Amino acid sequence: MSDGKILIVDDDSNICELLRLYLEKEGFTTFISNDGESAVRNFDDYNCDLILLDIMLPKLDGWQVCREIRKKSDVPIIMITAKGETFDKILGLELGADDYISKPFDSKEVVARVKAVLRRANLNNNDEKKVVQFDKLTINITNYELIVDGQQIDTPPKELELVYHLACNPNRVYTRDQLLDEVWGFDYYGDSRTVDVHVKRLREKLEGVSDEWSLKTVWGVGYKFESKSKI
């Protein structure tokens, strides 16, 4: 039985075939796109569980593909690129990517990262419903839903996991390193700017919704979900 469907997007056919080989050996079903336009079409056609997305692509680049996918889906996206500058990593995360791998990469590491991202994005299979509620805010980690003032807000899995983790422990201050370890996991190779980017995106969704709670920066330390009273 397949472990999931992966869309590999890269204009280098050798890289695509190498990734296909490693992923299919692990039980994944793979699809390949060599340009941005076919990537968007194939995503719609195959309903993939995760996208491995290169940045430098013909027709539509990886940034544009990421934007198009995020308009309609929160499917996990791992960006793969030859570029290693911090700006590129931050931009990818700003657009809603879940992880980031720089070329040259070790194929076994890519497989491990794919499994880790899918594991974090998968719904909880047991019957326990994991929901935390505050005034005008519901975070449902079982169904991966964020309800703000009665409206469901499209939210990438990692953002939802971050705000759920903070909201489950209201008024507790977390350092960036603690959040990287507890939300992203030991297998994540990013830096603390990753947390800052995700908090910024969450604030755009949550700012000013209620006077009862807020996402606070504790200068020189990290972040906390500040609450006056939990429902």
C-alpha cells in the first residue's frame, strides 16, 4: 500500500528520476513535472499529498507555483533549490512552504524529510479530537482547521501546529529554539528565523480579533500565546 502521492517538480530530469527512485522504493507513488505550468495542472489532476518543488523552473517559477497551490490547498510543500541565501528561504516560508532543502542534497535525507513533513501534516488517526478554544478562536488539530470569528481561515499545517502548541500552553514563554524542537522536530534543519516568519503570518490572520488573547513577542526570549481566560 502506498505511503502517499508525491509530486516532484524540477526541470532537471536526472534529479527527478533520482528522487522518484528513492521515494518509490519507500512505497510512495510519484508524479513528475518539468515546468511550473504542468506542476499546477498535475497537482489538480493527481491530488498529491506533498510537493517537492524546485524554484528555478520554466514557464512558472517555484514561487509562482507555490502561490497558485496555496490559493486552493494547504498541501505540504518542500522547496528544493540550488540557492542557499537566507532571503530565498524566508521568501519560501512567507509564501507558505513547509520546509526547505538546498542542492546538492542527499536523497536519503530528502526521503526522511518528506516522511517527517507528512507525519506532521497527517490527521490524528485516533478518536480523540484535539481542539483548543478561546474567544472567537478555535484551533482544531485533528481536522487541521483554524476558525477565527466564525470563519475558517486557510492555514498551512506548520502554522496551525505552531499556534496550537502555543495556545495549548497559554501564557508560557517559548524560546525560538524550543519551538523549533517541539513543533518542527529534531529532524528540521532550519534556523530561528523560521519561527519568526510563521509567527508573522499567524499575526496577519489573528491580529485584533479579540481582546481576550494575543500572540505576543517576549523580547530577547521568544513568543507566547497570552490569554486572560480560556473558554
